[in-house]
Amino acid sequence: MAVEVIMPKWGLTMKEGKLARWLKNEGENVQAGEPLFEVETDKITNSVEAPADGVLAQIVVPAGETAPVQAVLGVIAAPGEKVERVSGGAAAPASEAPDSAAANAGDAAPAAQEADEEFVPAMPAARRLAKELGVRLSTVTGSGPDGRITVKDVKAAAEAGGGINATPQAIEFAKKKGVDLADVQGSGEDGKITKADILRAMNPNYAAGQQPKPEAASSAPKSEPATTPAAAAVADGEDTIVPMEGMRKIIADNMHSSLTNAAQLTVFVEADVTEMVALRRTLLERNKRNPDYRLSYNDIIACAVCRALKRHPVMNATLQEDGIHQHAHVNLGIAVALPEGLIVPNVKQADTYGLEELAVRVRDVAGRARKGGLSMDEIAGGTFTISNVSMLGVDGFTPILNPPEAGILGVGRVVEKPAVKNGEICIRSMMTLSLTFNHMVTDGAPAMTFLRELADMLEQPGLMMA
């Protein structure tokens, strides 16, 4: 019996994922539990295991395309089993198909019109018009109830070249840009036209990062993240088009959602961290004979954050559907910048570690975030995030919350500047800290009290032990 391969849902905020590459070709044998394909989200590129033994009978969504969670990506069948071709990555799961079929049982046209395609929910009048215009219903995006295709949808698809082998996203994009799909050469599965193909046809300076061909994909290292869209060199002063898709689009959607769904407020404090600088210098000197010993300002800040969060549990919280969750332990997120975007791995129960052990664990997850190799568990379930931009030479900034967390700390660089200490002007090491918090979870006074106590700990590191 055929088994559908679906887009997994990783985390509460995941709505779609980009199929980075298939690790098997159509017709190849697969075993349950072996890596079958890779999915790219705003957080991670990770492999997904095959759900059953058999043969990869069909690849529904080609590499490079984006599909919503629970969409059908492919079909695994038993050796020798003949299965109907599935069309469209957003097709409903098999369990829902009977309801759709029952709703249209009175329409006998689908079998004759789409004998080689999966049943597509559509109004009877839309089916008749699609047959007259030569439009394949599998290429049409429905706007009716439950996604059913209407006459208007068929007309729009026909105007955009609905009889051409193209993805629904490509058809819609071509319609908006006034592009004749007959003039576009497809690079997708079976020559299917994608949005990237249209961009290439519109502007020769556009170069979408092509996914490896199936033969190359099977031999490429599995830990390597998929190529992301890149811009070609600009010639003769022409604009370069970088598509808003893949990880960039997902990050943009999540950041916009964060600002829309949370009452975000940012407060700042300038801390005199001269004693923190001295502590780091002392510990490095004490361990100078150990070539593996490393300690950064960020490590000390991470330790202080954990201590402060334990004293102010309202900031170690997440806003979820059933209410505000104040967590017993700190799952500390560390924002890591990658060439293709931003990822926030977290150290589970970070509050249970001492300074040096926490430093090792923070460095471990940050290093694997850059090289690849994080598990989904390490990027999910964070309760508070630190975003440090000191290496970029920035003094302060306004960080955006990492939903559903209630707080995020922004860390600026350490700068020596004149300051007043004990009534005298002297040179001190100063640092700007910024805290963005969700005003839906806590009021300003508790958040500011947390930030002030954190600053006190960095100004007098001994307070971390109190």
C-alpha cells in the first residue's frame, strides 16, 4: 500500500518549509528510517527519514520548492505497485480525500478529464470550463470554500498559461508580472516551470542557487546545507534581483509576526563592566597553560543572565495559547548569524551549570550552528535569548523577540571611555545592554528591575554567587 511522504511540522511557529533536496531519486528503493530528503526552515536544514520501506514512486514537490506543513511531498509504494500520480504539493492528506470526493460525487467529469491526475476539488462549472480551455486543474490554486477551484480561478489560470507545466506559485507570479509562460523554460521536475525560472527569464542578472541534480545530490555530503538563492554579478549598472524566498522569506515572515503579535518594548542601561573585564582577564591568566581554555564576555553574560532569570521568573517565560508559562529552568538561546540568515540554538537547563561548564556548552551549540549538526531539540523550546552584536562594533540596538519567548537581551560592545567613579573622572569599560520584552506578559517595572539586577551582576560579578 502506498504511503504519502509529508512536510513535517517542527515547532509551534512552523507553517511551511523549503524542500532543500531529495536524497533519493524516483524509482530508487528506500528503507524506513533512512534519510529521504532535507527541509530548510528559518531555523535549520535537517534531513527527514523515510516513513516506510518501498520504492520512491513519485516526487511531488521538487527540490527548491516551498510547501506548507502536512503537504504531500512524495509517494512511497511497494515494489511493482502502481499508484496514481499525485499533483500539487499542497494536496490534502489521504485521510481527507474521501470527504472531498463525496462532496463532488455528483460530477462525473473528473475521471474522464483527469484520468492521470489525483482528484482536485473544483466546482462543476469550473471543471467544464477547464476542459474547454485546456487548463489542468492540478495547476490551479483554488480560492473557493476549502480551497475548491472556481470558474474565476480557471479563467485566471488560463490567462496566465494554465495549460503549461508550471507550479501554482509560478502561475500566480507570471500573472502578476505579465509574463507569458510559453516563453519560459522550466527547470523543475519533468520540466515544470518554477518562480525562479520566471525571474531568470525576466532578468538575466538573476541567478537562483540551483539545487544539485539528483545524481549530484546523492553523492553530496548530507550535512551540507542546501544552496540558498544568490544574486549574480551586476553588469552595466543593472539592478540585481534577490528573491524574497526560502530562509530569507521565512525569517521576514516570523519577524513581522513577532512585531504584530506582541506588545514589544525595549529598555536600555549602560553598565560599567570594568570588573567583568578584570574577571575574564584573571581567569584567562590562570588557565593560560591550558590550550583548550576559552572564556568570552558573552560566556560571563550568559551565566549572569541565568542567575538573574532565576530571581525574576517572569522574564523566563513564554506566551502560549493557554496562558503565560513561567519555566522552572532556563533554556538559554544564543543568536548565531549565518551567511543565509539567523539561527537561535539553546542550551537546555543552562541555569544548572557553572560559568566554565556553561561556556563550553554555549560554544558547542554555537559552533555546530555554524557548521551544521544541530538537532531540532536544540533549536526548539528556548525560554530566553541573548543576541550579542559586540563583534560588529555596535554599541546598542533594539532586538526583536523570538516568539513565544517573553524577553531577549541585546548586548553591545565593551568600550573604554571616561566615566565618574568615586567622584573622580577615570577610564572605565562600559557596555550598553538592551532588553526587549513582551508587555502582554509583564509590565515595565519587573522587566526593568531584571535588567538593572543583571547590570549589577556584570558590574560586580561577585553578586552572581549571592
